Amino acid sequence: MNSNKNNSYRITVEELIAEADKPARTIEFEFEDREDLFQLVDNLKRASGLQPTFAVRLAVALRLLGPMMVQQRKHPLFVDFMPHFKTFMLQLKNTIKSKLS
């Protein structure tokens, strides 16, 4: 799963139902990640026990949150949460690894 090169991604979030007097809003941003997001999605779909839609959302959320938290680990917002996130990630990785083996 790990790679020495960064993978580049673009995330687009589109509002599906806009208010009558306002156009639908869109958020778009790009990011790089050392992990292959598509492989992670596939692994979570196959081995997490989550519905496929939830597996996709979890994979994307974790790859957006995790690296940012590592970079900002001393920020007051993340100091207390980081140990719990680390425990969760270890448990998730072990679960996926055991079911894909």
C-alpha cells in the first residue's frame, strides 16, 4: 500500500439540492498522499464489514484527516484526540490485514 511517491487527487463536493434563490455550491480542492486512495477504498470495501458507500467515505475521511493531524499534532484541537485516532487506525489496519490475508 505504501509508496515512495505521492499520489495526487482532486476532491469535489457538490451540493445536490440548492435553495430556490441560490445556485448549488461546490467545494473543490487538491491534495497529495503517499497512499493509493483507490486501493484503500477497495480494501475497506472488501474487508471492513461496512456498506460500500460507508467504506468509501471512511477511506477518504481518514486520508484527509490522518496526515493533517500528524502535521498538526501539537495543535490544541488534536492533542487529546491523537492517541485515540492512533488506536483506531491500528485496530482498523489489523482488521483489514487479517481479513485480506
